[in-house]
Amino acid sequence: MKLKYVNFIVLGIILASGIFTFSGAQNDRTIQLFVGIATSIAYVLWGMIYHALEGDLHLKVVIEYSLVGAIAIILLLTILWT
Amino acid sequence: MHQFLKHFFLPHHSNNHRAKALHIDSLLCYVLLFAIFNLGIRIVHREFPNVLGYATDIRVDALLASTNAERASNGLSALKLNGALSQAAAAKAQDMFANDYWAHNSPQGKTPWSFIVGSGYKYTIAGENLAKNFSTSGGVVSAWMASPTHRENIVKPGYQDVGFAVVNGTLNGEETTLVVQMFGAGGAPIAEVPPVKTVIPESAASSEKPIVAEVPQLGEQTAEEIVPVAKSVDVVASPVAPISSVLSNAFSAVTKTPMFNIPTVTRDIAFMFIGLIIGVLIIDGLVVSRKKIVRVAGHNMAHILFFVAFFIALTMVRRGVLL
């Protein structure tokens, strides 16, 4: 249970760092896009590590996290580049 | 219909106890749909810019009024709209479109000052603010005031004159509305300013229905035509009429009112989608937790946190950019 909290604190740090960096790049959409992609990749990696530690890492779970990351990136592209 | 909604939004034996909206194939569909949506918006915008486009209302008179309002609130005198500086700003904007760059200095090494000198304005101090892709004049000036370096130009006591150009065109393959603001002090009498030959970028000249006034282009204006108006401009009391006389039609405003504004449409759809997904994740998580269902799937709370973080980030996206 304690490990679960630690994992979610790590996730919180990843996401908060992403938001902070994103907001710091207000004048550069390319950097914002890279920050979004990096945060998404970090999230997918976090998900894989989390489920590996929980003992329920399956290909289906990896695909799910990857698609959630892909949705975030395509939404970011939609807002940034249209 | 009821069964379909239940199947799509609630964990149920029919969907293997995971809302269909969260299944891998559904997630893949969202990615593809948004890719098609992106492509569709570009195509519709290109074919029907008056239906789907970028709503813009940026006018030099409003920019000048906002700039001087900011100066007044800082106890400073109003800047006078200067025809030569406006010509310099227009030439700079044209150069940016012609050479496809977004910078204070051109790739060929031309500085902002070379445009000012080229317009005949003899300065002791000068400055330049740039902005692109804002939708309103107030938004441009507010963003400049929020940026310390741009604010410094606007509230610098030493400046006496200001010039503007607002031009629509294509920069780096993207439809762009450029705003160039040039400051100066110590300029020579405008009567001595030679006319500057300028050519409107093809993309700017052919923009949807952007351009306002009906005055001759800058390149067609003579110094003598500019002089009396510029000298007599009282920007605080009556900014509109004199300004339209000083500035070229092509550079004094960009106004576009498409039926649907692309940034509004994309944001509304993206935010609604994220809200829907977060809602489904919450309901799915609650039902599964209450029924103590064991399943192989991603962690709903993690997905929710991730989407909330992206929602926050997306609200920070500003189309307008400063330099």
C-alpha cells in the first residue's frame, strides 16, 4: 500500500513537472509539443513500472497506456497546430 | 439505446466489466478520429475560409489607444502615430513574410533599425515589439504588458512616436496575422521622409476579407501626404479618423469573422472529450471498486490524473505569440 502511494507521488511529480515546464514555454509551441510528448512517454513508462510492481503488467495494459498517451498528444496537436 | 449507452459507458458483463468507451479499440478510434478531425479542419479551412477560419479583429487605432492607455496609467505622455515608423513596421512585416522568418533580425542580418532608417525616421532611441496570431487588439497589448521586455518598450518615457503594421499572410506554412510595433524618439520632420516602395505579400493581399480602410498603399503615399495628418494626430482625443488617414489600408487592420472560429471549435471539442473520458473513468472506477471486480486494465485514477494534467496544460495554450 505504501509503495502505491509512492508510485502516485512519483506520478504527481511527473505531471506537475510537465505542467510547470509547459506553462514556462508559453511563446514556443514546438517546446510545448515536446513537453507534452515527453510527459506522455513518462506516463506510459510510469504505468508499465507501476503495473510491473503490482504484478499485473500485460501487453493489453501497455497498449492501453500507450493509447492514452497518444490521445493526449493528438489533442495537444489539435489545440496547438490548428 | 439504453442498452447501448450502458454498454458504452458502464462496466457490465456485456463489455467484460470495462466501459466500452475505455476499451483499447475505442481508444484507438479516438486517436484516429482526432487525426481525421485535424485533417478535416485544415481542408475545410483551406476550401471555405469564411466558414471555418480564425476570427481576428486587430486594428491600429485600437492598438494605439490601448498602448497610450497603458502609458497614461503609468503617468506617461501619449505616443504619436508616426507615418515613417508605420512604414518601417510595414516593411518589416513584409520582409518577414517574404523571407519566412519570425525574429527581430532577418536571416540576411537586417535589424529593425535598418527598416526605421530606411523609412527616413532619424531616431535617437528606438524599439520594436512583435506579435503574431492574436485575435484582438486588446489581447496583443495585454500580452505585451504581461511580458517584462515588451512592457519596457510600451512604458519607456523616452519614446515619443510609434508606428504599427497589422498584416495577414503565411509564415512558416501557417496562416499568420503579424503585428509590428515600432517605437522611436528624435525623428526627423516627417516632411523629409521619402516615400518607401513596398509590395504587399501575395498571401496578405489575398487574405479572405481581412483588410479594412480604403487609403492608398504605403508605396503609393508621398511624404507630403503623410505630414499634416501625422503632425495633427491627437491620439487620445480622436484616434480613429486621423489614423486611417496616416496608415495604408493594407497594414492598418486585419478583421475576419468566419462562421466558425477554429480555436474555439477545437478547444470546445477537445475539452468536451476530455471531460467525457474523465467522467467515464470515474464512473467505471466507482462501479468496479464497489463490485470488487478484478480485471486486467490500466489504473483509472492514474488515467484521470493524467487527463486532468493535460486539461490544465491545454487551457494554458495561447495562439498568440510574442517576440
